[in-house]
Amino acid sequence: MEKKLIDANVLLRYLLKDDEALFKKAYELLERVKDGKELIIIPGSVLAECVYVLLRIYKVDRQNIAEKLRLLFLYKGVVNPDKEDLVDSIKFFAQTNLSIVDCIICAKSVNNKMPIFTFDDELKNISRKRLDRIAKRSL
């Protein structure tokens, strides 16, 4: 089955339901994805854009953003090769004040047992043990 890349606009219309015609198209696709009848990949950059728009433009709180996006990654047809990293980054986002991009870096660091080299003091100060605990918890 062919895989499709999905962009932030499709996910945002689906989550926000702010344009009836576009919501309907997004809904039709994502219902097929939910059942595994369509396969999609949600790039990390699209996840980051969705978080940014929901947080900064629509003023959705971090917990709500994390829950909505986490549920999308549970759809059978979401077949990202880095799915575990992105799901863990959503967990980190919900439970820290880090940006989603830093959360993606943290998830990749934990899941691949790689150290982070950074000049960002906030990112330096988050402990590996804390990240491991967050990654093991469910939202």
C-alpha cells in the first residue's frame, strides 16, 4: 500500500474543525488511517509546526495538544519509522516546558542512548533519569 506524507494543514483542520469543507476531507482521510486502510507518515517537522500553531496561534494548552497529537499517532495507518521518538517527544512536551523541537531531540537521545551536545542551558539541565521516567509513563 502506498504511503502518503501528511502536512500540518491537514492535521490542523482535522483537530480544529475550523473549516467545514477542509475538515471533512481531513476527516475522511484520517478515518481511513485510523483503521489502517490508508498509510501516512507524519514528519517531525509537521509535528513541530502543529504544536507551534496550536500553542502560539490558537492558545491551546500543552496537555491538550499532547493528548490530541498522541492519539493521532495511535492510528493503525501512521507508519513513521521514528514513531516511538515522536510519541515520546509528545510525552516530554506535556511534562516539561521544553520546545517540541527540544523534546524531539530528547526523545531521540533517550531512545537511541545518545548524549545531547548543546549550548542550550535548559536542555543541558534536564536530567537523563527524568527523561527516562517520562518516556516510560503513558499520557
